Amino acid sequence: MKSQEQARRVFDIEIAALKAVRAHLDGAFDIAVEMIIQILTNRGKIVVVGVGKSGNIGTKIAATLTSTGSTSVVLNSVDALHGDLGIICDGDAILALSYSGETEELIRILPAFKRFAVKIISMTGEKSSRLAKHSDVVLNVKVPREACPFNLAPTSSTTAMLALGDALAMTIMNQRGFNQKDFARLHPEGSIGKTLLLRARDIMRTGDRLPLIPESMIVRDAIGKMIKAKAGSVCVINKMGKVAGIFTDGDLRRHFTEGTLLTSTIGKVMTRNPKVIKEDALVAEALKIFDEHAIDDLVVVDRLKRPVGLIDLQDLPKLKVM
């Protein structure tokens, strides 16, 4: 079998597994969501525990939950019986992952969990397992088969757990009203956070880096202004100081073959009615304008539509907002 055919077979098996787990969704999922929301509302947290590949998936699920406003920690099942149970508090939720539901390292700590006033939510493929029997809620992740040729290596089952964990996190996030501003608050240094927190005024070029010229200036002098400002455009203003147009290096290339270009007034070759953005607009809005209109420069204006800055697309990667 060719490599690509083998790869497609793995995809097909795992897609079938996801469809199967999607079909398993029932009232237990609703109960788990409501239970976790209540626990989080009461200042409790989600303690995720698993062993081996399931443990790795649990770490990712915990990270997704935490990053979307649902406080979550990972408990190492081996270290749990050697002092790490101290991270558990009354009122927490335990999210336990084991496809077989019989993983000894996990089963061994279930009695210890019962000493706390906690709720146990399990993700398992065996609803009659010991883990399931000790759980308050059981989320079924039963898959038709693993993608492994021997039906042994955890593949489809871990994919199913990951997807169900994402579904749990996103549903909780939505029902708790977690919004973009909340997301940005938890990701202040990431590119996503910056686009949600920063405003146009925070990233725009100003002062000497914002070349402003009248419509009567000739193109030769306008190019000089562009070079001095190390910019790819100049903003053209009318007699009232408002934006009349923009002249970019793209306009220069489009009119380059015109013999009288350098001595023409900028008003004849500029782009009129350019896209502008208000200075208090979010950077996310600027990114949308850049993407939808395929432009490289965006004039920033105040409430009177006077130019106060310029956003150059080339600056955004350096500012880590792309």
C-alpha cells in the first residue's frame, strides 16, 4: 500500500471514530457541562488526570479549559499518592481519562478522590469499567477501532478524547459568556490577544513617519517625502486638513510609464477616497480591512476625519499582531 493511501486510511478511520463519539453525545454531556459551570461559579477548579497517551491528551484539554476561562490543573496519577493530592480541594471537579477505564494507576487513586467533596467526570470507552462505576458522570468515547493496523496503539481513541475535550471546553466557554475581551485578558502577549486589546492608535506611525502633503504638490516632491519618512505611501490632505487621498508606491508603479508623472500634481494620480480607520478602532478591525481590500497602508483618522497616523502592513509582524 502506498504511503498516501495508508495516510488516507488513517484519516478515514479517525473520522469514523469522531462521528461515532459525536453520536454518543447524550444527556450525560449536558450534566457534565452544568456540573462544571456550577463548580467554577463556586470558585472550584477542574483537576484533569490520566495515564500515558490519555494523560497527554488530558494536559492539552486542561490547557484549553484554562485558556478559555475554566480554571484547570493537571494531576500526575503517580505523584498523586505521594503528596500531589494536595492540589485537590472540596468543591472541585475531577476529569478522569482512561479509554479502558481499568488503568491501574488511575483506579488506585479513586478511593483517595472519594475522601474529598468532589465530582468525578470520566471519559472512557467502557461504560461498565471500574472508572465508570466510580464516576458521577460518564462521557462515552467508544470508537469502532484504533487507526493502528493492530488495533492496539491509542490513535482513534485519543483523537476522540481530544475532540470531546474541545467540545466540553467550548460549550462551557460559550455558556459562561466568555468573550473576546476575556480571551485577550488571558493572552496579553500572544498575537491574538494583541489584536483584541490594541487599538489603531497604539500601532500607527506618527510624526515624521506620517508624511502629509497637499494635492498641489508634484509627484517628485511627494516621492521625496515618502523616502524621508521611510514609508510606502503619503497621505494627501485637502484645505480643511481632512483626507483627500493616498499616494502609494503601487500608484507610482501604475503611472510610471507616463512621461510627465514626476511633474504632475499628486491630486491627479493619487487614490481618492482611500480606506481609513478611526484611531480608537481595534487592531482586529485593521487586519480585516487589510485582508478584504488587499492594501498595504491604512490611514488613521480622528473623529473629525483628519489624519493622525498611518498603519503600514509591514510593521505588523514586528509588532507581533499577525
